Amino acid sequence: MGQKVLFFGDVGIDDTVALLYAHFSGEIDVVGIVACYGNAPKEQTANNVRYILKEVGRTDIPVMGGAEKPMTGEVPVFYPDVHGPDGLGPITPTEDQSASLENFFQVIPLLDQYDDLVIVNVGRLTTLATLFLLYPEKMERIHTFYVMGGAFNVPGNVTPSAEANFHADPVAANIVMRYAKNVKLFPLNVTQHAIVTPGMVDFIHFKGKSTLIKPLLDYYYFGFYQKKVPGLEGSPVHDAVTIMAVIHPEMFTFYKTPVALEINGEARGLSIGDFRQSFAQYECDGRLVQDVAVSLEYFKFYRNFMEVMTGESF
């Protein structure tokens, strides 16, 4: 069916767009979803996942509960102004009282089952880091890690210096950046340019493959960004463009550098890379060299996103 993907997310609005893209693409086979805290509490994000899977007729995909709080031990901060009180903007999913979330270790058979498995992590990195601490040998088998996180030489989205996923658990993000081999990292530098305009949303809605896109983006997400970033022409789908890279790496330009994070203080969550040609290509302080996306070819993004989401040729 396509590239096997194990998906880690704090499933809110743009996570939902990512999962819908994967479903409609026909080239991405999501074999499991790990629901973590982030945009909403873990229990709510798991309920959101089940709601989405029911909407697209894929209730066969296993949903596993991930982390409830960061490795820092702090109480998580949620963002209802961005993603709504339940994480899906104006949508209130029906609660599934029968589902258990005490099933995190069901992820282990999935790690063993597929030789070409890739991991897409578009939320906090706490759960992924936990796997590196508990099962380093199994994580060696993962082909590639696609991670949405960080902000290099651009403002963050929760503080002037930090992006939300890195800021919420910089300890976990540091672990992943140190030990994960073959990371493709998608920071705000790139993802904030993956804009879906209201006109694009209207056409997607008109074609009818999904009735979720318009209420999620137009009725909620875009409204937030209009206040946050005046002049922005649409909704940046950070998580969708990250999962698109699994099958369309040609949309991006990458730069190789080790990545570290500031853990404490005013600069908590600050992304640190070395973008000097003469230094960045080598391991530093035991950190592996990762591929950091530094640019996005928007027309390629636009064309592929619209073709997948509408079924039309562009």
C-alpha cells in the first residue's frame, strides 16, 4: 500500500490534516498512531485520533497512548486558542469510553514487524525519546525519522526563541537529536511557508473528499493565525508538510548539521545548529549529523497537496 509509517502526534488541527493527507495519498500506510499530550491532554488527543479514523473508515489502525507530561516533570500547558478546547477547533468528538490507553508497549511489535518502517513525529518528542532510552537496539532499525520541530534563526511560536514541540520538552528533543540516526527535521523556517489559503480550502471542500478541512482550517485555525501573524494569507500546515516529505523529499532543500537545544532559562527550547559550510558536516559532542530542512518549493507543495486532497490534476 505504500511506505509504512508509525505516527506520533498530539493530534490537533494540523495533525489531522497530516493524517487526512496520508489517508488520501495512497502512498503512505499508517500502521499505528501514538497519541501524546500537547495540543490537548493525552486522553483527548487519543479520542481525536479515533474520531478521525472513524470518519475515514480506518478503525483498523491501532491507537496507542503515549506520554502524559514532559520529561522535565512539569504540568503540560495546552493551547485552546490555537486548536480549540478539544484540539479539533469547532469540532467536539464523541468520547469513546470503551477504549484503553494503557497500551503503549503495543508499539514494540510494530517496530519489529517492518523492515522499512519510518517514524513521523509531529508533536512533543517525549514518547519518542522514551523509546530511545528503553529500546535503543530496536530504534536502530528505524529507516528514517521525520520530525516537526525547532526554529533556526527565525522567531519561535511560543517564545521569541522557541518552537512549541522543542519548548515543551527540550530534554526529550535533545535525546532524539543526539541518538536518532537519519533524522529529517522540519523547523518553523520551512513549515510556516506551507500555507493553505481559504481559496484552496473552498475547493477541497467543494470536491467533497473530506468535510473536516474547512471547519478545521477556515473556521478556527486561520482565525488564530490572522491575529497572531497579520497579513498571513492562509493556514500553515506544519504537520502535513512534514508527512508529505516521506514521499516527496524533492520539495525540500536540506542542510546537514548536528542539532542541540537550550534546556533552561529565557532561551529554553532554542534550536542550535551549525550552518557554516566548514563545520556543520561533522559530528559534534557525540551528536549525529541530521538533515535540517531549510527551504520549501511552495509550488510543488501546493500542487501535490491539492491533487491528493481533491483528486484533481494541477
